[in-house]
Amino acid sequence: VVGTVYINSYTSGTTYDRTFTNAGNLTITSSGLITGQNTANFTQSANGTLQIANAAGITTTGATGAIQVPSTRTYSTGANYIYNGANQNIGNGLPTNLTGSLTINASGTVTLENAKTIANGGNVFITSGTFATVNRLTMTSTSTINRSGGSMSGTLQGTGTYDVNYTGNSMTTTTELSGTGLRNVSVAMNAGQSVNNATNAFAISGNLTITTGNLILQATDASYTVGGNLSVASTGTLTHNVSWDATNKQLTVAGNVAVDGVYTKGSAPRSHLSLIGVGKTVRSGTSSFNILTITGTITANGAVTVNDNFWPAFGSGSFTTGTNAITANAGMLVSGGTVTVNGGIVNITNALIIGQATTSGTVTMNSGSLITDGIILGDAAGTTSNTLAQSGGTFVVNGAVTINQPLTNTTTNTWNINNQTATVSGLITFAGSNATASRIGKIVIVNGTLNANGGMTFVGSNAATKLIDMSGGAGNLNLKGTLTVPAASSTLIPGTNSTFSYVDVNPQMIQKFTTGNYYNLAISGAGVKTFAALNAIANNLSIATGSSVNLGTFTH
């Protein structure tokens, strides 16, 4: 309608009023008008579409708006209303509790001058122009805002759960995310396009899904919160451009995290992702996280790579590797919970640290491989017990191991090598100088093997505080390098099938522990092995072919 549609009455003995009913797609331009005589009516049917360019929108009475019939103007809540003029008012004719749709496709600003509600299943589409809600729009449960362009102003009202979908070309988020009932947010932009959230961080109760395009998170007024799942498809990107160090703000996810596309910190020095869900999963795919903390119970369901601090089980919770590749490029801290390695390969650079001053940590290895460049078991100021336990798999430490003596009584830091083999290339140090006998650091070798290829040293204090316990089975300890055992420093508890071996190709000194004797003592390797002290050997002394032993001045 470009001009005027005038609805006449029909007279045939009796005057009959006519009704203009739109059940299809009716466009009324800015110069168009529908009016009539006597009691002419207008009805907008459900599922039909009404396109309005009039500056006053649509009204229920009076000589304003695109429809001015003198009698009844009926606008169905199930219809679709499109505002496509320049600067417009919505008009009081737009029904509240809309279950159809409201589309803003204007060249200017469309203003909502009366309170309206988008009801269950209703949609708002913003394609161009500004939708000025003036704090008068309420989204109820399962309603949706769809933005492919344009913008919105004004704070959304009510607590109903609603969703927001982004499509089209690059845009900046506006107040469509301001409602307290915000549930799901999805991003499916054109290739190479982005959605930039820069002012107010959002909290959603449902899922954050990025199918295509780049969602850029850089608001610093609060932490971002996702109550459901975070999904980044192979063609999607999530840029978490919020500096953790400068703002102490993070992205917290309570559901599953599945990154098959790109996850990046943008230009932020470090950004922080926190997982708090129970019974949830995580993967970074071919991408990587920056800082990752876990306080929930999380299992990897794909590769996980962390380029900065990786704090699984931080304060509480657990992390299970499954048969996946786990890469920690800036260390792994286990403090307040448990990490279970039950397959796959775990690579840690900058050390595996188990426990902090007041929180304990446990790492359990059942299968797979764990490779790290160092281990710190327990904190020097620690008040809790910490455990590293291996019952299967391959354990390799390409660096040093420090087992700290706890700070409080009846506390123990324990490395259990129950089965399989652990190999350490660097020095193993039993640290701590407190003489209290119940503050213990120990290695327990049951039926496994410890290859101590970088030597072993004990700090003097009390022999009862630093233990190698081989009493539980047929364990083996193969030592290269130097064994340093000053006075009052160490205890060896042998088992009836245990063997302590000096295996270096270079010369070694066979030392005596402060307390305890060797059960089986084996000598191998080309270097001469010299007894530095008088030792009692409970069972066998074995000297391999090509090896030499210097008894020194001692009689054995």
C-alpha cells in the first residue's frame, strides 16, 4: 500500500460494515494508509505479516499510524510485525505477549513507547536500525532475540529465560544481552566476521555456541559466566581478550567445553578459563587455552593444551586425562584435588607441582605416559599430606625431583611407585631440616622400579623424616650418580625381595643409610663402585660381569 485504502460500507437495505483482513504479507509504506467509513474494521491474522513504515507505527484508535479504520483494529499476538521505515514509533497497536515476531529493519530508530512483552516462542529480529526499547521490553521464557545487524538500546525487563542469536556481518553487542534471564547465546556469522562484546560481560544460564565467525570477549566490568556448555565449532573462534593479571576477571564455564576451532587470548597477556562443572568434559582440539583452572570434576574428551598456568584440581575438584594428549606448557599445579592419568600422554614443561601451603594434591597414574621436566612434591611450608602414586604406565622426569618435608606434625609427602617404572634424569632431593619424626617425605617402591639417573641426596635432620620404603614387594631402585647421606638424614626400609643397584658407568660411592640396610645389593656398570662406609647386606651382593668393587678399608 503506497496510497490510501478506503473501506466503504456496503448497503443493501441494511448497511454492512466491512473488515480488511490480512492473512498474508501486507506492506504499508510511509505514505500508505488504510482507513474507512462508519465502523470499518481491520484484522491482522495470526501467521500473517504486516510491514509498517509509518512514523507512528500502528495504533488501536485515532487518526494516527498506518491503519486508521474508525472501528475495531485487531492485531494478533501470533502475527509477524516488521518496522521498515526511518525514525518510527512502534505504536500502541503492537500486541503484548507476542508469540509471533517483531522485526526492526529500519533506516533510523524505532522506539518502543509502551511496555510490551515477547511471550513464549516469540521472536525479535533486528536486521538494521536501532531498536530503542526505553527499558520497556520484557522477554519471557523461551523467547529469542535474533540480530543480523542494527542495534538495541535500553535494559531488558523481567526474569524470563530467553536466547540471543547472532548472524550476518561484524557487529558489537548491545543491550540484547542485558536481561537477567539470558540463557543461550549462539554465534553463526558470515565467514571472517565477528561479534565484539566490549562493555558489559554477560552471564548466561545455558549454552554458548560459536558455529562460524569470531566472538570477542573483552569486557572487564565482571567475569563472564556460562552455566551450560561452551562449544566452538571447527569454523568458529572464541577470543577471550581479558587480562587476568590486570582485571582478575575470567571466563567461568559450568558445562562441557568443546573447542574444535580456535580459542585465543587475543592481545591480553594472559586470560583465564575456569571450569566448575560436575561430571563434565573438556577439549581444546588443535587450539590451546591460556590459563586453565579446574574446581569441578572434569574429564578430557580430546586433546587439551594449556600454554600458561594449568591448575587442575585447584582448591577442589578433579581432572581425568582419559586416553588423550594433555600438554601443559607452563607447569601443572595440583592443589586441593586429584589428577588421574588413565591413558594417553601427559607432557608437562616447567614442572609438576603437587600441593601448596594449606591445600593437598594427589596425582594418580594408572596407565599411559607422563613426561615432565621436574616434580615438586609438597610445599616447604605445607601443612597437608600430598601423594604421587603410580600403578601403571610410563613415568619420565627429565629433570629434578624435590620431596619436601612438611611443616606440621603427622604429615607425609609420598611418592608411591607401586608398579611399572619411573625414570628421573635429574637429582632426587629429600628436602627439609626439621627433626620432628612425624614430618615425613618418602618414596615407596612396591613392585615397580625407580631409575634414579641423576643421583639422590638427603638433607640432614632426623633419619625418620626421609624414607625409602621397599618393604612391600619386589621393588628395584637403580642409582646413577651420587648418593648423599649426611648424618641423621635417611632411612632405607628393605623388603625381602627388594634390590638396590648401583648402575653408573662412572665411579660411584656405595653409601650407608643412617638407618636400615640393603637386602639385595647389585653392582653393574663399568665404573668402579667403592664402599664409603661399612654396610650390612641382608641377602645377596651381586656383581655383574665387567663391574668392579673396591672394598676400601672395610671388612665385609
